[in-house]
Amino acid sequence: MFRKIPTMRHFRKLTDLPKIFVRRLDDLVNLYDFNDFKLCLYVNNGVANFQSLSASRPVHVHVNHGESDKLSMVSNQAKAYDRIFVAGPAAIERHRAVLLDFDLDRLVAVGRPQLDTRFESVLPPFHGRTVMYAPTWEGENDANNYTSMDLFGEGIVEALVALPDLRVIYKPHPRITTTTTPAIAHADERIREILEELNATGGNHLVAPTENILALFADVDALITDVSSVGLDYLYLHPEKPLILTDRRDDPEKLHREVPVSRACPVISETTRDEILPELKPLFDSSGTEHRLQMRKFYFGDRERGSSTNAFIEAVGKLIDDRAVLLRYYEFHGQGADSGEID
């Protein structure tokens, strides 16, 4: 169900599932009243989404966009939903630490279904090492700003291209390409210029603003990224490969507390940049796999790739079955769901 025409048009290209556009609140209420929907899934906390919460019969489930340590992953809005699907233990601890007077029983761990898809390699063969730099954007406010672009972006790429037999994949967050922040726009421009100039003289680097990052991961030997879902997706899929994070706040104690994966990988900050950037090659050669495997378990549980989709489908099915039983109970006893008596 869509509340904006452009969004529905976009999804026409992506799925054959039935689609409906509902503009007015009155039509939305009637849609729920005259159908037998048992469950609603919400991919974000959009304002218009909350109008659907007025429907008392379905189970309302928030699924979010993935797994990340960004501040925006947890908010008091979680209390509006009947259930919140999360990846694993780290997300549960995140909710416990951030939310006051919140019922943790609303959280359902289903892993990361989006990562169960298999992708074919999309990069040409390369005899050396391939390293991806995948910075996030600057967020909607300073508290949600985790980007390394304006502070370290150009320096990271310059350090990478100085290494022999190395191919750089520059994969910026889509909103970096449309940023209005001058320092970030300048860094993006300079990185592109550096890689294009090297390619003109025989380099094999790639600027990949639109390519599917999960497909690129298959040929990436190491990842440098910011606090975002990108690093955790890479950790889930390739815990055997080196991962390097950035910290624009230069606060290791806070980073280790709020971003647990940072305890298992090198971190580029204002304090460490002069030490780490000239010595990247040894970091790519070192293992650290055991620590990353422990962090993978903390974020995603013991799930193997392919199992999350089954867990997601089973969780949805159980909620639908349980809601159907509850609705039949109230109907048998002459109590309607619209009376507000259904929990």
C-alpha cells in the first residue's frame, strides 16, 4: 500500500505484488474496515505510515531497513508497533539501552533476510587486491552524522591508491551524490578525479554510485566504511575479510559502547589517521577473523546465510495465526476488534 504516487510507480518496476495507492485518511480507514488484513509491515517511521496504526484488527510490525548502529535505528516510535523485527542480540541490547519503559518482548529476532539473496560477480577479474571505500552520508542532523567524507575521504583513497597491485572501489551512499554540504561535495569530486586520472594511465579503479553493493562484496577483499548498515552487512557475509571503520567524533570509548563491532576492527579517527593510513597494507594482511566471527554472532545470532528468510516467514506466519485466533475469540464472544479491547 502506498501513500505517494511516485513511490508506487517506482515499485511497479520492482515487484508484481498487488499495489494500491490511498491518498485520503477516510479511504485508508475504509480499506482496513472492508478487508480482512491480519498483519501490516512497516519499512520505516514515515508520518503517513502512522495513520495505518489506527486500524485495530491487524498486527502492526516494524521491520526497519536492516541492521545498523546509527542512532536513528532506535526511537520511541517503536512503542507504537505490536512487534519490531530485529536482526539479533545487538539490536535487542540497543533497544534496552536507549528506550525507557519499553517491553522487550515486542522484539522478534529474524536475522537479516535481505542478505539471503545470492548475487553474481559484477567486477572484471583482477590479479591484485580489491578494497572498497563505502562512506555513508551526513544524516539529517549532527547526531546522525557518521560520514567520513569531509574528514578522511580523500586521505583514505590517496592512501589506498599508493599501494601496489590494489584496485579501489569507491561506493558512496546515494545521498552523497546529491549532497548540499560543500566539504562533502568537494571530497566526492576529488575522489572521482583521483580515480579517473589513475584509470587514464592504466588503473583499474571503479566509481560505483549505482551498482548493487551486495553484488560488489563478492570480489572485495577488504572494506573501509563508516558506522552504517554497510559494515555489518559485510561482517555478516564475509567475516573472514578485514573490516575498517571510521569515527568522526574521535571518541573511542563512546564508539566501543555504541558501535560494538568497532571493538573487533581498526578505527580511523583524527587521533589514529596518521598512524593507520600509511600502514593500511598490514591491516589487510592480518586476520582478526575470530573477533569478527564473535561480533557476527552478537549482531545476527548463529544464523547461516539463507536461514533468515525462513525465520522471517515463520515469524510473520505465527503472528497472523495468533491474530486470527484472537479475532475469532472476540467475534465468538460478541466483542469487535474496533472496540479497542484487543491488545
